[in-house]
Amino acid sequence: MAMEALASPKDADDALAVLEGNGIERVHVGIFDLDAAFREQRLPIDQVRRALAGGYSFCNVLHKWDSSESVYGEAPYVDEPVHLDPASLRRYPFEADAGLIIADYAGPSRELSPRELLKAQLARAEAMGFGVRAALEFEFIVLDESAGSLRDKRFDDLSLFAADNRCWSGVTAATNAGFVAGLEDMVRVLGIPLHRLGMELGPGCFEATLAARGALAAADDAALFKLFTKAFCREQDLTASFMAQLSTDFPGLSGHVHLSLADKDTGAPLFHDPDDAAGLSAPMRHFIGGLVTLLPECLALCSHTVNAYRRLVPGNWAPRTPTWGVGNYTTAVRAIATAPEEARVEFRVPAADTNPYLAMALCLGAGLWGLEQAAEPPEPVTGDGRDLVPEGLEALPRNLSEASERLAASKTARECFSDAFIDHFVASRRREVEAIERHVSAFERARYIEVV
């Protein structure tokens, strides 16, 4: 691709200057819904000018429907005013003269928005004197299936792209270098900084680690990476899957959050202490203490699909308990503090299907609560922590139904994330569970039809 990423604008006037200076004639303006699906409209530049000035609205149904676009939220369904975020402006990678801007409701539906929930946690961090940097990393499976072939096969017996891949395989990387380079080029046009991109665990499996930056931009990066990776693959009659567990024949796919705090005025990193044997500062310990304490009651925020819990079982790398450790890949929270600028927490519970805004809001919100409470974490785990429940902490919920009810009952979650959001989100998760529970699979029929 010959296109280059756009400069990040500071405000609406700057955004218009960037658009006009780069010959952008139309902009894809969209809102991420509860499942982080991007719902957009393609606007000509004259309408973008009006929209940036506050003259834009969108039907308020987006935060009131489920993943199958079945409406469950309360009426009325009407247009609500929408705010465009000028700082989110990107180049649209599939059109030479187009851009993209992320928006969200400015009316009553604002309190139901995952992106606004993250912004509220960032405002909370700023009020406490913290700057926040973050990044996400995703594993994903590429299938040798088009939209049509998926449906012809009824989403079963699926063919793999890079079927011969093994973890970090140099042979597969070389064989598919053109595909990987093309994906990286598209990500660069979007202005998403990549730390690395390559092969991962098993047939068809890839991993992308995004580079750290301001937390809201990092969450935008993650949501857009998933969106346009799917589009890039579909353009080639392939399918990129970010499902947590595609089947028992595939590895569980992760969507880890990396996050660090700094002094908002000086920029000095706050998660490193050179006098501590492991390099961990007191703020980092309290942050971890808050995260592992609240995780059992807030898990639904980062694991919001029924399928996410199929990954949290033995046989996968995924941590299944509220543990932490220094550099330990088997724990829910991995503390990294080898150097001041690298000191961060890696939140390893979320799967690739996670909503980046919710996963980051949970990680940050629970960590800030830990700082407010001076929460001490349990002893760090040095061995395999995947099945270890630390003394004094609860086990994680085993399914979305249990996780949703724990979230609904959590006073702390309501204090951190608001009654309005928790009530609405829990209702949406209950609906998701009901939809799956009504469905009877071929596996279930094979198991029971001749036996019971």
C-alpha cells in the first residue's frame, strides 16, 4: 500500500485541516457497540464538517441489541445526538481518499457505552494524578473459508489457512510472508503501532502484539485491529476468527491487556521500585491487589460471551484463577518490572473475543480501586497458577451466567462502573446466555438422542 497514516489531530478544527490537507473526501463515522462491532455510516466531507460541529445523530439502538442484532433494550428507539472524537481520526485503509472517526452517543445512551466507560476510568485515573499507557495483544485463527463457504458448510468442518503451522514456525512464516506483510501494511495505514506480528500456537494461528500508548488510543487500536483484520482476510476469501475457543481442535485464543501508570505531570513511571527485590513498587502491588480481588465478581466485563468460558478450562494456557506472579505466564496477572519504562501488569484472563474497552476499563478500574484501598495482593505464585485459588480470594465464575449474577450483586462494581451500566450490561449478558441455552447442537443430539 502506498498510503500513509494520518497525523493525529488535537481538536475538530485540526481534524478538518488534516482531512483537507490529505485530500480526504469522505469519512466512515461509526460507533462500537457492546460486542465491539463497528456500526458506521459513510459521510461526505461537508457532512463531516457539520458532524464535528455537533450536527450529527444516530439511532440509539446500538447499545440495546445483542450479537445477532435482536433488540432487547427499552424503547423508544430514536435518533440521539452523537459526539465525534477528532483525536480518533484515521485513514480508511480500503479507500485512498477516505478517513475514519470513532463516535459515541452524547445523549442518554452515553451511560451504556463501553468506550465511555473506559473514558470515565481514565478521568478517574487523571483525578488521582495518573497517566495511563496500555496495549493489547491478540491471537487469532485464519480459516480458508469465505463468507459463502462458511454458510454452505453451516459453520462446521472448516478448512484452515496455514494448516501446517506450528508455534513460531519459521517455515510457515516464510511461506506466508506475503500475507503477513500485507496485513502489517494495512495496520500501518491505520496508524496502529505494532510491536510484533507472526505465527502462533497451531494450525492457522497468528498473534499480533500492539505497541503501548495512551489507553484510549490503545483500546481504539485494538478494536480497529480486529475489525480490519477481519476485513483484510475476507477481501481474500479468508475468515479471521477471534472466537475464544473455535472448537476442541483449536487452542484457546487470548486478548491480553498490558497497562502501566505514570505520574501525569512528570511522566515518571510508577510501577517500578529499584529497592524491591522483584522491582515492584507499592502502587503496582496495590493495583494488582485490586485487580485480583475484584476479578471474581467482575469477570463478565472482560469475558462477556458464552464461548469465552470454554477457553477457561484445563488443556489451555489460559489462567483460570485470580492469581498473580512476577513474570509468571500461568497467572491471571503477570507483573513485569525489569526496568522502569517496561514496568507493567499483563492481564492474561481476557480472550481474543473480549471487548477492548471493557477489558481495559475492568483492568484499570479494579486497579485504581486497589490503589484507593491500599489492597495487598496474596503471595505471588511461582509455580503453575492456573488452578490455584489464593487464600482469601474467591474462585472465578465457571460460566457467563454465574459471572453475570456475580457482577449484578457486586457493590464495588457498581461503585466503580455505575449502576446504569452494570444493570444494562448484565441484562445483555443474561440475554446472551438465554440465546445459547435455547440452541441444541449436533454434538448434544449425538450424545443423548439414543441414550436417554
